[in-house]
Amino acid sequence: MLAAVDHVQLAAPPGSEDALRRYYVDVLGMTELPKPPVLAARGGCWFAAGAVRLHLGIEDAPAEGGKRHFRPARKAHPGLRVTGIEAYAARLKSLGACVTWDHDLPGHRRFYSEDPVGNRLEFLEPTG
């Protein structure tokens, strides 16, 4: 029986950890969690805010034309529930993150943003 979502994992290219930390900690206000040593050796970062857990795992992208090129998922994304969505969106914008409002989900206010490697994130708040 399913009990809860433990975490959501997103992919990131090698060497992006510092940029991810700046976004997830400084912009989103999350806390970095220590990874177990055997997993830390693989790179990536884990973040938390309350019960929300996001893992950013390093993905070695396939070679295209002799070069490796990371491509984030275009549609897949976590949906993160927030409180005070207007203020939260203003915070993200003031810290240089993109905020794209979407009004197509009845009963919710929501916007999308992207992390520094292009992962799509949805932020939403029920309207009552």
C-alpha cells in the first residue's frame, strides 16, 4: 500500500551542483540535506522544505555529434504546493528566477519556473 511520496528526483548535468544550491537554497528557500557517502560520490544534491524532498541526480547525457549535451525533461515536473503564492512568486522574480503564470487549472493559482539546468517546476496554491 502506498503511504506517501518520499521524494521527487530531477536530473542535472555533471558539475551543476553549485548552481543548483544557489537556486534551491537561496531562491526557493530550501535546505540542503546531506547525502549518504556512497551516494554523495555520484554527485548531485538533495533539498528539503518541510515535507517536500527534491533530489537532483547527475545524469551523464548521451553523446550527440561527439558532444555530451544534457536535456531536461520538457513536460515532466514536480507540482509544489505553496502558501502566499503572490509573495513567493515576487521573491523568485526578485532573485532573478523566471516566473510564468498559468491560469488554466480551475480552483488554483499557479506559475512555472525553471531551475538553472532547465528543470520545470510548478508552484500552485488552491484558491478555496
